[in-house]
Amino acid sequence: DEWFSRGKKLPEDPGTDTVDFPKRTTPAKGYELLFQPEVVRIYISLLKESKTPAILEASAGAIQNLCAGSWTYGRCIRSALRQEKGLSAIADLLSHDSERVVKAASGALRNLAVDLRNKELIGKHAIPNLVKNLPGGQQTPAKNLSEDTVVSILNTINEVIVDNLEAAKKLRETQGIEKLVLINKSGNRSEREVRAAALVLQTVWGYKELRKPLEKEGWKKSDFQVNLGNASRTQGGNSFDDSTL
């Protein structure tokens, strides 16, 4: 409780790129060992060097958990991941053959995007890989990811494009709108998937700068509204959203 209560005061500061981990007066012990700077560097090394899916999944999952919330170490770790070039390593995992690795990477990126500088970089470089994992489109072969993974990816996309016009533009440029509307209207996706896709579409439509270009491409306002009438009631996997941010 002592460690967690130190956070929740300092917002992510886009004007600085330094990592100021709290100074220690005694050696870390117990669970504190899990979030020290040297351990974070080990996670990053594993992400970059390991070829074992279980290790990649676990490393990305550890980062996802450590970056959840507004506690002091979460804020520091989000910055450290950027400085240590860990963002690109996690974004690369979105192309992995293992669905479990893809889901863990998506969750990690979602929490990392709470940092405004990370959000900008993830928007530039990870949106294409996130979109590729969505069902539909012209990709060959089509990915057949579970409901939980699709919802995780949709939630990550939304986190990245909120207050990030450039990321929303990148989403539009990479067939993202087509896939989102297909999820929303196809009638063969679950209610959770439809809701998550609709949230992203509503965020996109919220950018007035994008409305005219979208309308020129043939999209209408109704395409960006939730369409639960066509959602499948079949729920695969867990029926709850991830508890992390």
C-alpha cells in the first residue's frame, strides 16, 4: 500500500523524456523486485531476444500489468519502455503466429498508450499491425482470432486514437474503417465485438477534420453508430472485459 499510494499525483508529461524512478534507501525485496528498473530491462531483453511464445506472452503480460493504473512505477515503466526501444519490440509481436502473444502485446500497448509520447509513437507505428489482426478485409489468409483477442485489439486501437488525430488518420489509411464497419454490421460478430468496434467508430467520427474525407469515400454518419441489432448473441471465451486499463 505504501508503494502504490505514492502515485496518482503526477500526470504523464509529454514535455520530458526522462525516467525518474523513486530513489531507494533500502534494497528492494519481495514483490518490489518485480518493478525495479533492472528487472524492466530484463523484460525488454526477453521481448527482443526470445523466440519462445510462452516467454514472449509472459513478458508482454508482465509489462501490461506493471503499466496499468496511475501509480508512480507504472508511469516510470511506461517511460522506460520508450527509452529502451521496447515499444517497437512489443508492436512487432502483433504479427506473431501465436494468438496468446498477440493478445498480450495488444494489452501491453493499450496500457503503454496512457503515456502521451507513447500514444503518439504507437499511433504511428503499431496501428497497421493492429488493423491486420481484425477480421475481414482482403488479407490472405484471414486470421481467425477469438472474441477476447479481437475485443482487446479494438480497445487498444481506441485508446491510441483518443485525443490523437494522426493515429485516427492512420487507422483510416490502413483499411481500418472498412473492417470496423464490417464488424459492426456483418451480423456474425458477438455483441462485445460490435460494441468495441462501435466505440472506435464513434471516436473516429468525433474528429470533425475527418468527416468530409470519410464522406467523400462514401461513408455515412450511420456507419459510425452502434448496430447491436445484427450482433450475434453467442459469447465465446470470457464474458467480461480485461480488468487492466
